[in-house]
Amino acid sequence: MAKLCLCLTGKTIARNLEILDRYRSFIDIAELRVDHLDPDERFSIRMFPEQAGIPVILTIRRRIDGGLFDNGEGSRVSLLSKGLAFAEADRRHNFAYVDLEEDLEVPGLEDAARTFGTRIIRSFHDFDGVGDDIVKRLRNMRRVGDEIVKAAVMPRTLSDVSRVYRIAAQTKDLEKILICMGPLGINTRILANRLGSHLSYASPSGEGDTEKASPGQLDPRDMAELYRFRSVGEKTKILGVTGHPLKTTFSPMIFNTVFNHEKIDAVYVPFPADDLEGFLELAREIKLLGASITVPYKEEIIPFLEETSDVVSAIGACNTILFNGEKWSGINTDTSGFSESLLSVMNRKHFKGLKFTIIGAGGAAKAVAHEIFRLKGKCLVLNRGAVRARDLAHHYHFKWGGLDSGSLDLMDSYSDAIIQTTPVGTFPNLESDPFPQYPFKGSEVVMDLIYNPQRTAFLKRAQAGGCTIVNGFDMLVRQAKYQYQFFLDRDFPDQLIPRLKLWAGQ
Ligand code: NAP
């Protein structure tokens, strides 16, 4: 089973020990990144394994391999020797591992490591993609049989990531570490057991003065408790969410919390994807059971589906897909999630007699418009690109307009509720308001589908104007309940909802 390794990139030994203590209960191994230490501190590394009280990897990474060390090979070898010198009979006081690059050949160093039980991790880093020769390279890079081979590669596409899973299947006999760096490779860190990796690396979030040792590393607590990466086995169901850039999704928190609570052998993984076909190739490779689909792929996914629900066919947007081993089917749960959330805020069973404005005309707006129509409401659709507003509005005989002052008069009478469906106001442009010209009257119910931040600039302005406001978190949970049912054919445990809200700061 893969171990979890905490990368320590503090500037001092004392700082690293402090961080280690904070994360000790989540990890199995620590990696001392000597290249991140202040120069004076580098002379004190020999004592670190004893001070740490946990198996430690000694690593001095050069700049060309993604590290900070640029004092030349002579001084790097001398520092490595210092770390391995004066080995003690009690192996817990020695470094448990030393990371030596593929091209480093210093027999004295290797012999010293072996004599005192320090295992060698023989590594290479490739920031230019996934080379064609990796299987051969992994097989040939060991100097002696007991070395652990490691390849850390930067995929250019999700297709590259799929190849890494195939490489893992072809090298099952090797004791190895395989990692795809960067956002596209996050799944390889969580699914380290699927790759047969000896360990997976993690870096703390929220330790302001330390850097992530490598791009894409997750926080150790999330790896251990949220993703339960140690328990991922051959039979674990893999689910996830894909989108781009997929930076602010709360779905992994929702699903993994439920899996954990219900003791379901499943993990929900974020798959940031810059192309949908690459994602679907990876999905087949890792036997993904199902996925949530988010911005910008809700419409683009439809041609890849062999079966779609009536709602997906009606609105042309899908946010949930399921693979039955042969084909993909898709449903849309944003629809019910949205209407249940707004009906609950308005304390109603339908929208008859009410007039709404939808801001935006993308995938989410399609789900919103469908529900307003189904529940007998009337609607005005306003969008930056007016043609898109017109196309959506025509479908339901709604009114439409541009997102500008010219629409204000009409909006005045379509203001029982205003539903903001654009990404405007989310990270990084937290101060942005999609329609600053609109003066709130105070009588409107204002819903923003964004839930992170909790209150967008638009919602804050509505609240200050006396309106009833609601963000998209309630909708997110409500639609996730339908996804959960679709994925696993089980009912969502409603008693967990307060805990999810607390976690999300809602
Ligand atoms: P989408 O299909 O990409 O549509 C984006 C919409 O926003 C389009 O109408 C677009 O207008 C508009 N827009 C984008 N940037 C804009 C800007 N700078 N100024 C004005 N308008 C802008 O995205 P989506 O799938 O509909 O998702 C939209 C938002 O809803 C996202 O933030 C998503 O996270 C959120 N959402 C939340 C939930 C939930 O459960 N709470 C569910 C679904 C979606 P143009 O047509 O002019 O480009």
C-alpha cells in the first residue's frame, strides 16, 4: 500500500520539525528538502531523522529537476555524504531513504547508503511531457536490484496521464513511484495505489512561509482524511468532477464526506481537464464509474453520450455522467437542485404568477430557465452576448436583452426573483458585479449560483439593498443528492447536510 510522504520545505530545521509535528498523524514518511534550507542550516541535517522520529527521505534537488539547489554537484555530493555519514546501528537515527537522480553516479555514496540500510530512490523528473521511453528507462535506471525507481513527469494533456496509468500496468513488477505533476496529475497522487506507487507526496497548505515541493501536491490532511488515499484499492469505485480550471469546487468535499460516513468503498477525485476527449480517455483507462461535469463542458459533453435523460435532451446541458462499462449516459441535476432551493427560499410549490430575471445564458442558465418554465413562471434572460440570451429565451417564449442599461426598464417588472448564473464575482475577481447598473429595490429574492465566496459582490449589494439573498451552496447540495442516487443507486444521508454546511463555512 502506498505511503504518504510529507515534503518539508521550511528554511530551517526547527521550522520543519514544527510543521512535521502538525501533520504527523496523517503521514508515514517525511522528505527533508535540503535544497530549501538556508545554507547554514544544511550543516545540521545529519541529526534530522532522530529529531523527526519518523522515516525520512534525504533529498537535495537541483534546479534542473525542479529544486532550489544551484551550488554545483561537488557541494551537493558532499552534503549528501554528510547526511549519510556516521551511520548508527539504530537505523531509526539514519535517513530511511535517499533520493538520487538517474544521472548521479557516486559509488561511495550508494555503498554507504546500502551498508546502513538507507534505501535508494532512483529518480528522474521531466517537465516537458511524458517521454516515449519511460518503461525502458524505469527498467534500466536501477544500479542494483533493491532501488526504488521514481518518475515524476509533467503531463501536457490528460492523454499523457492515461499513458502513465498504462506505464504503471506494464511495470507492475517494479518497486516504483510514478507521479504526474501539475493540476492534470492530481488524480495520480490520490490514486497512487492504482499506479502501484510506493508512496505519494503531499505538501501542507496554509504554511505561509513554505513552498509546495512540487506542483499539484495536495495537503496531507486532505489526502489522508478527505480522499482516504490509503484505502483506494482495486475494487474502489472511482468517481469525480471535471471542468476547467476547476479551482473552487466543493463537490469532492461533499462526496468524500458521504462515502466516508457511509463506509462506501469509493473516492471522488478532481480531474481538471483542458480537453474533454482526454478526460474521457482517462476515464476509460481508470474505469471511472461516473462524474460531475462543470464549467465549461456541460454542453460539450452531450455528443459523447449514448443515452441522455429527457431534461438533458430538452435543455442541451448535462452535469452528470455515468459509465456502465460500455457506454456513457447523462442526466442534469442542476435543474431540480435549483428549483428546490429557490422554492424553499420563497416558501412556494410553483412559480405561477411570478416574474424572474436570469443573468447569464450558459449551461447553468439553461437549467434555471427550464425549471422556471416547468413551474409556470415568466422570465427575462439577460446576457453579455445578447444572441445567446435570445436563443435561450425563444425556446421558452421568455423575454430577453443585453446585460446593459437598456434592459433596466424591462427588468423592473421581472424582479420577483433575480438568478445570477454567470461566474462573475468568483475567484480571482471577487469585486466584480455582473450588472452594477441594476438598483435593487429590496423586494427581490436574489439568488447567486456561486457559493465560493459565500457572498459575491452582487449578493452583498442585494443584501445591503434589503433583498432576501441565497447563494448556490444549497443548490449544490440538493443537486449532489440526485447525482449520488444516480451514481450509486442509494439515498443521500440528509443528516450529513449540517456538517457539510459547517465545513463549507455556509
Ligand atoms: P457557462 O456555460 O460557461 O456560462 C457562463 C455564462 O456566464 C455565460 O452566459 C457567459 O456569457 C457569462 N459570463 C461569463 N463571463 C462573463 C463576464 N465577465 N461578464 C458577463 N457575463 C459573463 O457556465 P455555467 O456552467 O453556466 O456556470 C456558470 C456559473 O454557475 C459558474 O460559476 C458555476 O460554478 C455556477 N454553477 C453553480 C451551481 C450550483 O450548484 N451552485 C450549478 C451550476 C453552475 P457569454 O454568453 O456572453 O459568454
